[in-house]
Amino acid sequence: MPSMFEKLSRNEFTLGLFALGVLQTALYAYGHFIDGDVIQILQKAHLLVTQDLLIPYGNVSSSGASGNIPGAFLTLASGLPMKLWFSPWAALLFLGLLHGISFIFFAQVISKSQITQSFFLATLFFWLNPWRMSEVFLWNPGYLFLASTLHMWSAYHLSKKPSFGFSILHGQSLFLGLQIHPSFLILFFMTMILLWMKALKPHWGGTLTGILIGLLTLTPYFLAGLKDPSIFPQPGGGNGEGFLFFGLVAVYPLLKGFWYWILFGSSLFQTHVFHQLNFSWISQEILRTLTENLWLVVKYLMGASGVALSFYVNYQFYKKHKNKMNIFRYKMKDPSEWMAVYAISAFIAALIATALSPTLPIYWHLLIIWPMSLIPLIVWLSTELNGVRAGTLKKYLVALCFYFITTNLLAALGSKKHDIHQNFHDLYFKACKENCTIENLMPETPYH
């Protein structure tokens, strides 16, 4: 009789896990809270839907600069679906679709990199992972995975030979990131590192075309900025404070950036998923207390084991590829090295961005590299699942599968950002009577 892991590894069972992830995404969407970041996106979407007014810039930045996020991508990605179906669920449905496209990009790169059981590993660690699932949320970081996986997918194809089309797409991944969050700079640094390490072979005609297309999409933003210069980014922190290289001078931000790389590849998640769950949906107090205490034990056991595994895997990755870490001297000679080189470029680019940043990094400042942080773990597992530790690892992966599913269920039912008692569709129409404001929801809706 085949083991449970072998069953899960078969494509039909992995497709079942993918379908379960879709259902859990829908559950997250149902109880989606409205807070300040969400309101900023809904305000512009509401104007597009009700007045056909397209605002050519996004949210007010809080990640190292004042001013607004350049471009209209966030407004279009939320407002156009709502024109077809006048509900915020339409915007979330489209966001979930973008996550699905991101998964396809990620899974295709993994499958083409000689990784065994690639579909199962990609489904488990990307699609079912609470690091991704809980970011189907209408705020800037929720859209980052499309930019990062498009960057990965196009860079993979450009590692083999120049391509006009993929060079355009690679450029668009940078401009797309620019219109989502300031952390797009990490993707830019990655591209520069890959070029230097001979791991990227761009078609310069395609590159120039991609830059031209990107600038054209930003033309309305530049024109709006001529009328209102306050929308342009200003140096300093979100309140005009801070200074460049704060992360390098203070040292601690660099350590925190390294820590996030470890966390992204572990089973210890964002604070609102790992620490800020609530079990108010359980009506009986004794049952609620028992569930809370049981989950406390489970999550710390799984979290600690995941962090330990992530440390170990990244240490082994470093030992195997430490010569490639010297990006100033190393040049890629064989396409089989690309996965390691790409992960290294992400790690170093994130540290550079953290050193430059005028603010202390928070998880969403580095979330754009989350897919890349999974590479060392997936590559290591692919190798070890054929070795002497295969039996133990298979049991762990089955446990991890159930842990991810349970975490997603609990976070969707009750957490800082989600509540099964709330209905996002109704909350939107309460908050957006004429102008979208959180105050319109008070005092009916308590916010955390």
C-alpha cells in the first residue's frame, strides 16, 4: 500500500490540495477586515467605479519615503473587477487570480530545474503557505508576489539565451513592483547582480522596449505630480524622518533582514497569523480555552521545528555555494547553477535594501523575496527525499501539510485581519457610502 506522502505526491492529490487552497482563500476573503491601507485602495477603486475617475497614483507610502506609490496599477487591479461586479469580493477574486498566476510562474521554474516532486513541493510551500494565503488582502504587499514571480520566471528564461519577449516581461516586473511597493528596489538590485554574475542574458532591444512601456504607464503619474508635487517620493521615513543607510549604521536592521529570510522559509508566520488569532467563533468557554491551549503547543512545536530546519537548510546551502556568495568575482558558467545564483542574488539584494533603508524593516518590506527564500528549502528537500532521511522527512511534510491547512483555517475564522462574523461585502458598503472612511464603520465594527 502506498504511504500517505506518496498519495499526496501524485498530481491528482496535489490538485486536491490546490483546490483546498482556493477554498481557504475564499474563506479569508469572506471575513476580510477594513483598515487604513485597505481604505486607501478602496477609495480610489470607489471613484473609478462610481465616477469613472482614475487616480494615477497609489497609496501614501510608509516604507521609507513620503509621497504616493507611483502609477495606477493598484487602482486598476481593484477598481476594474469591481466595475464588472460591484463588490470588494470582485477585487479579492482578481487578487486571488494574480496569486494563482504567481504560483504558475513559480511552479514552472521549479519544475524546469530538475527538482523531483516539484508540483507537490511548490503547492505545499507556495500555494498552501500562510505566508502567501493571508496576503490575499487588499493592501500593497498582497500584490507583490506577481512582480517577484514574474521577475523569477523571466530571469530563468533569460539565463539561457537573449529573448526580446522575456526581456520586455523582465522590465515589466520591475515597473510592476514600482507601482506596488518601494521594496521593488530589491528586484532591481537582483537584476543588477544577475547581470554582473553573467546569469542574465537580456535582449537589449527588448529591454529598451520594456523600459519605454513602463515609462508610458507612469506618464499620467508624472503629469499629476507636476500639478501636485506632494505625490512624489521625498527622502526620509514615512513622516519625513530617517536617513539613508540607517539599516547599515544601526546594524540591527541587517540582522532583522537576515532573520526574515530564515522566517520566510520556516513555519513561523506573520504576527497576525501566528500570534494574533482569536477563537471567539467557539461559543463554549471551556472548549475555546482548550482549543487555544492545544493550538499554543502545536504552533510552537511546528514553528520551532520549521525555524530550525530553515537555519539548517540555509547553512547547508551556504556551505555548498559559498564561492558564489562573492558576487564580485563569481560568474555563472553552467545553467544548472542558476537556481543557487538566483537565490543568492535575492538574499544579497535584500541585505543591500535593508542597509539603505531609513526605517527598521517589517516583514512586508521584504515580502517581495518570499518566493526566492523557498528555493534553498525546496532544492534541499528534493535531494533528501531520495536519501536516507526520506522516511522522516515524508512524515514531517505530511504534518506540515495539515499544519498549514489548520493555520489558514484558524486565521481566516478569527485573527487581527479576518473575522468569520464579518462580511467584507457589507463592510465595504458601510464604509463607502460616499467617501470611503473607517469612521463610517464606527461604532458598529470593532477594529483591532
